[in-house]
Amino acid sequence: MKLITLLFSVITTLAFSMGLYGQVEVELHWFKGNTHTHTLNSDGDTAPGEVAHWYRDHDYDFLVLSDHDYRTAVDQLNMEFARETEKRDYRPFILIPGEETSSDYRDEPAHRRYVIHINAIGTDYTVGQKTGNNPREVMQNAIDAIHEAGGFPHVNHPNFYYSITADDFYSVKNLRHFEIFNGHPRVHSSGGGGWPSTEEIWDAVLERGRIYYGVATDDAHNFQKWGPDVSNPGRGWVMVRASELTPKAIIDSLKNGNFYASTGVELIDVTALDRTLRLEIDQKGDSKDPEDDDNATRYRTYFIGKSGQVLKIDESLEPSYTLQSGDLYVRARVESSNGERAWTQPLFAHGKGRYE
């Protein structure tokens, strides 16, 4: 958890994609968390308690246990973590209930399988698989069921079995989030062979004026075996800015887009005020001598707009971009010299972005 104090703008709609007015001083914190993780309750290899401890012991603040069509009860585990925090001086840590609704659609004449997995976060009960007459209907039915269960959805690994397109994201209702990065080795986030990457899908939806937020997760299944060919924890996460570490505060900030996605790059601050997206990067040093920054990590920030066009490249530690006349939106991707990345949420020109 990192503490920040800033002038937080009152928001007329939500998060990074809106017009802003007024100022009120609020103390906010960055909380590191993962929303997509598996245990022995589905196809993971480790018990829920041991999985949760791995994240707590690796400096995460919150975790969603998202087993396939199984909502793990977390109340007892949360009480155990609270006791450990109180009696053993561990960092505060919470679990948020959830599941990965795991639906398939088979187009038998075309011999085509669609895998439609959607996370249900903060739900009151198990949602499970949903059906429909086509992949998009299956997707919408799952989204609707998640909302009915008191949760909010984010689509997982859209390129798994090349199942979910930009047209699908544009057509469904009551969805704002999907994974732009997933640490599983076989979900094809980078695209190829004529299929777009998840970032290209994101821009294809944003350029139509639909506000979507990008999520990074590790989709961890394997805690007993380690290597590039298995799905290990710690490969992707979200940094959520909230007033406190509670399920409600974290979920509210996730819903509103008050977070960034990362595979290792850390940001001290992200602001989206008026027409300017501004970042402050937390530089990492690799030298054994703390006074010697010759081997410090360096960064390159790409400010990206409509159709994935690079609007600006900034190699400073405080990169910024101000929307120009004709710009629909801007988002930022920060790349480190060690290959790590972070993605901010999009800032739309006033009145240009919408939810559906």
C-alpha cells in the first residue's frame, strides 16, 4: 500500500473518462490486488488459504479467488488474516468474494468453440455457467446474472480460443472491464495470425466512444510448479486508488476506473484533469550503491489515441499529454527498460465517451 495525498477532483460522471470540476482534499491510497486466481476449488493446484497467503506475503493488499463456477467463502479467511495482522504485525490484507463464470458455446456446423469466461466480483452467491443462442447472447446472459447477484463483471482473456471481438464488447450492455493482460501462457493476449491483440481490441472499442477499463491479472493456477509454461502468480495485477482497504472501497474504485494495470511498472500518481493525462513514475534502481543510479531502470511512455495511433512518446519520469482538437481519447502505456509495463485508463474528450 502506498499513501498519497492530492487534490481529488469531484467527478461529473466516473473515473478517468469525464469532465471534472471543483476540488476537495482527500487522502487516498494505492492498493495492489489480483482479481483472477484459481485454487483447488476448481483447476488450481493449491488450497485457498495457502493461495491467499502467497499474495499477502508478496505485498498484495487484496485478492479475488475466482474459481470456475465456484464462489469460495472468504469470511473465515478474512478473520484469520485480521488476527494475523493484529497479533503478528503482518500487513493488512483482504479477500473479496468472486468466481469465474465459465461458459462455452459450440457452433456445431462451423466446428467452432467459443470460451466465454467472465469474472463475477463481489457477488452474494454463485452465478455459474450461462447459455444462449449465440456467443454474444451467452456473454450478455452471464453479465446480467452477475449484476443480479450483486457483483460486477470483467471479461477474462478475450483471445482465449479467439472468442470475443471488439464488436462483441461494443454490442453488450452493462460491461465496462476486460483483461488487456493475462499472465496465463496460452491465452494469446498479443494476437497474431490475423487476430488483434487485446490492446488493439481495446482501441477498436474506445474509438467508437465506448468507455472500457483495462485490467491486468495473473490468472494463477500453479503454485507448486514454476516456469514459463505454467500459470504462476505475480505476473499481472491492478493498482487501485481508494480511501481505505475494504471490499466496498476497492470495488467502487474498480467500477469507476480509479486504477491502473501493471506487470511491474509502478506509478506514484495518475491524474486526468480537464484535457490532460499526467503520470508520475516510481523509478527503480538496480545498483548496489543507493547513491549510484547508473543502472536505474528507464522508461518510455506511449500516449495512445484513436485506432491505436501513438500521439506522443515521452521518456521522462513525469510524462503528460493534453488532448488536442480532434482527439477522441488518450490512454498511456508505460514500458520499462526491463520489459515491464503499466496501462492507465482512457481519458476521453469532454462529452465524447459513454457507458452502455
